[in-house]
Amino acid sequence: MTSSKADEARELAERLEARERELEALRREVAAWRAANAHQPLRTDVDFTSWSGRSVEPVYTPADLRADDPSRVGLPGEFPYLRGIHPTGYRGKLWTMRQFAGFGTAQDTNARYKFLLARGQTGLSVAFDFPTLMGYDSDHPRSEGEVGKCGVAISSARDMETLFDGIPLDRVSTSMTINGPAAMLFCFYVAAAERQGVDPAKLQGTIQNDMLKEYMAQHAWIFPVEPALKVIVDLFEWAAAHTPKWNTISISGYHIREAGATAAQELAFTLANGFCYVEHGLERGLDVDAFAPRLSFFWDVHNDFFEEIAKMRAARRIWARTMRQKYGARNPRSWQMRFHSQTAGVSLTAQQPHNNIVRVAYQALAAVLGGTQSLHTNALDETLALPTEESVRIALRTQQILAYETGVPNVADPLGGSYYVEALTDGLEREAAGLFAEIEAQGGVVRAIEGGWFQRQIAQSAARFQHEVEQGRRTVVGLNQFEEQDEPPVAILKIGGGAEEQQRASMRALRAGRDQPRVDAALEALRAAAAEGRNVIPPMLDCARAYATLFEIRHVLEGVYGTYREPVFF
């Protein structure tokens, strides 16, 4: 070692020793402060834990932070992106305001989209009805009574054309919350864009397409795990060449959290899923930098304000370091976690539903302070029904007030350096590391799903939280504290049976007017591609262009891949 390097090493060691002496003195000061104030009375109506059950200290200082890297907070837009992926934060561009919407027929939802766009919404987000989520046509026997009730009914590319009639797909960003039949709906969207004369390379948006969390939490599946992963990687491969602005997956913690997971579980399970998708792409032989920049994430923003902010900050740091160090990504866009956020639907109450406006506002603030790129704010009545125009307007205005009146977007990561927020961020990262080790011990994500490990972990957390609420140890305003008698009802949106009748008539007209030999040939080409292990997206897109229906495509692939049956775990 040269004398200059030896001097530098000695100087660094001296600085670290001095810092440790300062921290030790601070620890003694805090201990003395605690002892001096131990007699102070404390509230008995709370147990001072986070919403996820983590113990919260009365004060945080530099002694609670990691001492190995004093400058680790860094700056916005710099690796590992703890403080955000953009150096300008929201000074360069606000988050996309993307209200989740869909009900009835494609015509009904098209009118709602135009209503929202006219009032300042900056992105569209499609909610599909349950038959569509499961890959059934609106006139399938299993769809009876469910058509258009919890989202919009889409059974073919013709419906998709109607859904976006008058909405230029080269100028609007669209998010589609669909998983089991995600590739099919994506092909319908591409076909609809082509009908508008839009080059698919200009399409911007996201398809959720996250099957791993379906097996863990939401249960809207079709195919077994490995075939489902194969189709997802097919879309990675095809989209990298043809729709370079499209996010091919939204790796979702939202549904994991809504099923009852803690913040740390949502963080770890979602990231583990993301790494699993990366590994399957690499096994295909894809260059990680060819598909990783179009992987996006989706977080639930729950009630514990600081915990949610810290969760999003920790997620960015873990993803960046793992993508660069473990998977060898070289493109900074592969390191940068881009994500959508949605306020917590599970936190909404049917009791005193106007309280939900306040819950959503605080959750939206946490999402923005956490650095989200896109945000949906729930409407006050979504625990009762699909939102009315009035309630969805309030939800959108909540975002606009946050964006234009509060001053919050003026500073990137304004809580960066907060002792509490940084300690929480570090703590969540440590908890995630522990959960990654447990997942690895189970044999990885797929084996842990097949063995029911994830499902049991989530169920146990959900049961623990529900017990706390029922015992009154966790206060939910208007539910188990501060109740009101004889609450006046709120107006809700009611979806009648007309959507199902219209869809059945539309399906009859579609089948009568299409080129059936072309449909049959396209479906047979899809079956052959699946049977031979080839990429199924090109023949699936041909099926969409020929107006093959959703269930017809599902049925062909099901004949090759089979159907997932969840084992009994409990």
C-alpha cells in the first residue's frame, strides 16, 4: 500500500471512530432522556405499533441509522434511487393521475373515460368485469349475472375498439388490470390501435400481467404456473421489439397487501416475484437490458403514513442494487423502479363512507412523498359499489389539490434524511432480506406458491390484524370507535342487467359477421405455436385481428397448457 493510500485509510478509520464515539454519546443521551421521562403518563388507547405491527420508538436519532455509510441517502435521480428515479422529482413532470374505471358495456365505460379526461385525468386505467378477468366471453354460461357488474365487459377486439372509440391511442397512456388472460387483452388493444391507424410502437401504457401474485393472493388464474410464466416471457420478448414504450408487466404488491399482508411482506413478496420474472427472462436467453426497462411495479398505499413512504423508498433501493449486482444489468433504466400506486381499498369502510375521503387524501400524500409515477385515488363509495360520477370526481380532485395547492411536489423526497423515515426504510429493507432468505429456503417463488407458503403467511397476517380490530386494539374510525347511529345512506351506482343483454346481442352479431375460416385458421396456428413451445403472441394477435373471442383463445391454450387447480393448504 502506498503512503498516500495508507494515509487515506487511516483518515477514514479515524473519521469512523470519531463518528462511533459521537453515536455512543448520543445513545447515552437518549437513554438518560428515557430514564428521566419514564414517569411521564402515556396514552392507553394505543399500543404504539405501526399498522403492520412494528414497534415504534418515541424518538429517532442518527443512532438509529446504519453507521456504515453516512452519505447513503444520496440525491434524487442517482443510484440506488432511494430518493427517486428522476433528478427533478415532480418539478419536471407530475405523476400520472389514472383513475381506475370500468362498468357495463364498452359504450358505457367509453363515456366514463371521456368524462374523466374532460376533467383533467391524465391517463386511463381499465377495470374489467369478472368474466373477462377469468377469460370467459359475456355469453358464456359461467358469465351469467356477472357481465359488466364489477368492470367493463370485453370479449373481443371489437369491444376494445368500442371502448376506445374517439380516444386516440397514440396520445393516451392506458393501464389494464388483467392477469390470467392478460396477453389476450393486450392483443385486443394492439388490434384496436391498428384499426385506428396507430403504429403499435407508439402505444404507451401497462398491462398488469402478474400471475405470481394471483396464485399468492387474488386467485384470478387460468393456466398452471410454468405455462403462465412462459406466456409472460413471450410478451416480454415480443413487446421489446414491437411496442418499446409499453410496460409488459406491473408487478403488483397491491393485491398481496389487500389480502392481508404486512408492509414488509408486500415489499418482499412483490420484489421476489419481480426477480423471478427476471430469471425466467434470462433463462429464455433474453438480454436483461432488453426487457427489464419495461418492468413496472404497483404498490398499495395503506394507512400508516410513514411506513408506506419508507416501503416505496426501500423498494427502489433493493431493486436497483439487485438488478445491477446480481443480474448484471448495465442500462440505468433496468435499475430504476417505476411504479403505480393505489390507495388502499381494504382500508375503506362502509360505515361513515365520507371518512374515506380523508383516508384517501392522506394515503395519496404518502404515495407522492414516496415518489410514485402514477396514482389512483379510491372513491368514497367503492366499498359499497362502483363509484358514481360525483364520488370519482372528488377522488380525482383529491389528486389535483395535492398536485397544485399543497406545494408538496416542489421538492424531491422532502422527507429524505428524516431519522424516522431513514430508520424505517433501513428496517423494512432488513425485514425484506430475511423474507427473501425464507423464500429461498422454500425452494424459490414457484415452489413456495405450490407448497402454499405465501398463502399461509398472508392469511396469518390478515387473521392477526382482524383480531386486533375485533378486540379494539386497532382503531378504525367509524367502525369500532366513534360510531354513528342511523347514518344517512349515500347514493351508489347500480348496474342493471342491460349490459348482459347488449353483450349477448353484440356477440351474436360478431360471430355472424366475421370471416369464420380466418378465425379457425388463426386459432389453429395459435394451438400449434403453444404445442411446439413457440412464442404465442404473434398468432394470438392474428386471432385478435380476426375477431376470435376471449374464450375461444383461452380454450385453445387451455387444451395445450391445462388449467391450474390450487391445492388445499389450510
